[in-house]
Amino acid sequence: MVAKKSNLSLDFVVFAGEPDSADAQIKSQEAVAQFDRVKERIPFDDVVYGALLLERGGKVLVEPTADPLVALLTKTVRCLPYILDGEPETVLLSESEHGFLLEPANDDIQISFFRGSDAFDPDEYLLEKAAMPLMDFCEQVVGMCDRMVDLLKRSDPKRFEADDLSKGLTEMLATGRAAFKRSRLEKERGLAGRR
């Protein structure tokens, strides 16, 4: 059986400077690859703002909404064990009335982005049920978090000793990665659904 691929992709952007200004949004892979060039523009000594970026075929599906990035990525990776067990999860943004609803549907995940504080009764869906393979989603979430940890370590190698948010990201990343790895192995061995 050939695994299906989606042209839907999930990444994050880092806001250079203040999130409300017209400063550039830097995609995570560029921020990692060009760290020495961009590090002065990203406020690593303060709260780093960014947004989840959902694209289909290179086209942005939802306007990026700025939020404290470490907390947003921590909330997202924290969901992996639950969605892999078939439970819907919500990732609410900290500084605005927006959020993501993540609904497993067989081997896919349906991603919705909404305005409001209740995913099941939102004020408005800004994106509704964009589907991608669940394993692709998990792999992309783990990859995003790995890139954020890399950026944080490169900005200050001692950050994880003192910053609880950064420590929380690494702890949730380890939990999410373990759940993803276990689920992927179960699928490869044909054990999915036999727990």
C-alpha cells in the first residue's frame, strides 16, 4: 500500500520585530538556515512572536495570526498523543480570540481555524476541515518544534536551564515524538487499532 501524500503543509513563521508592525515574517526553515543573518531581527531575549502557517501548494490558506510562538508550538505538539488516539483537540491562541480545531478522521486529520473561544461553536470558521494525512501532520509538527528548539538553543545555549516555557516545549516535544513514533511503528506493523 502506497502512503498518500497531501499538498497541504504546516510550518511556522517568526515575526521579525513587533508582530503588529509591517516587519517581515520569516519561515522557520529560512530562520534556521540563515540564523546568523536574521538573529538580530528576532527578539530572542524577549517573547518571540510567530504564527502557524498552513499552505496548500504554496498558497497560504489562513492569514498568519501573531501569538507567542513557544507557547503556541507547545500547545500544538501537546495534542499529538490525543489526536493519534482519535480524539479531537483544540489549540487556542493566547493573545487573540482564534484557534485551531484538529479532528482525526480515519488516517487523516481535518484542520479548521476559527475566530472565537469555542472550537465547536465558533464565531466564524476562517478555514474549515482542510485535510491532510495524520502521519504527515505529526511529522510536520515534530519538525516545526525541532526547528524552534534549534533556534532557541542557538540564540542562547543556557536558555533551557532558566526558561520554563522553553523547557516545557522540549518536554512536550519528547512526549509528542514518542507518541508519533509508537503510532507510526504500529501502522507499519499492522497493529493500529489493536490497543
